[in-house]
Amino acid sequence: MRATFKVDDTAVRAYFSNLDKRIHEEVLRNANQLKEDLIQLVQTKLSGQVLQQRSGRLYGSIEGDVYDAGTRRVTVEVRSRGVVYARIQEYGGDVYPVNATYLHFVLEDGREIFSKHVRVPERSYLRSSLDREKIREEMKRAVREATRP
């Protein structure tokens, strides 16, 4: 006994022909949402959770971009731009006078402080916002969503 079957694989071919593109589009969509979520989380941390907001300059300097390098790579960048003290708040560090013998501060109560050195503690608002496990899970979900028939 012999049986011959003819399989119409048109639907299967169509599904796999666009798979890379669908995955990339879904990952890119998720990356844009991730960027917005990260900006919001960082700004929340700059509204009292990590740092107290005074002038609002650091809060307002938080921005982000999504870089699309083709079907194999998408990069999300969230940063502070144009605020000179952003780095020392994020990483902490030592401050020394450059153009004077002493650093000079006036406290809220009017007292003046003169010092040759100030140590600023680390107050991470950017790095502490990255939840790598959540990012990994979101990207896996994006791939599952894109590969759903």
C-alpha cells in the first residue's frame, strides 16, 4: 500500500518569512516602553525617594533614546544631560576646592561652612533603577508575543 500526500506549506512559509521582522518590531516597541518606564522611575527617585528635589534641574535633565541597529540589536539609553553634579550624586566622590583655598557653603539656616574637602555619598538614581531581571523577562515576553501564530 502506498499513500501520497500533498502538503500546502504556504502558511508555514509566510509565518517564518516575517518572523525576524515581527520579533524586531515587538522588541523595539517594548524597548520604547521600557525607556519611558525607566525615565519615570528615575524621576520618581529624584522626587524624594533617593534625592530631595530643590531646583528641579537634575529631574528635568533625565532623557532617553532607543537606538535601532537593525534586526539583531536594540539599545535603550537613559541619562542625565547638562547637569554637572549629576555624576557625583550617582557615584559619590570627593570634592576639593579648585579656584580657592576652601569650599564655601551657606546652609538653609544661614550658617556658613568652609571646608578643604567634602565627601559626597553615593545616591544612585540611575543605576539603581535598572532591574535587569524585569528587562530580561520583558524582552522574552516580546519574543513570545511576536512568535505567536
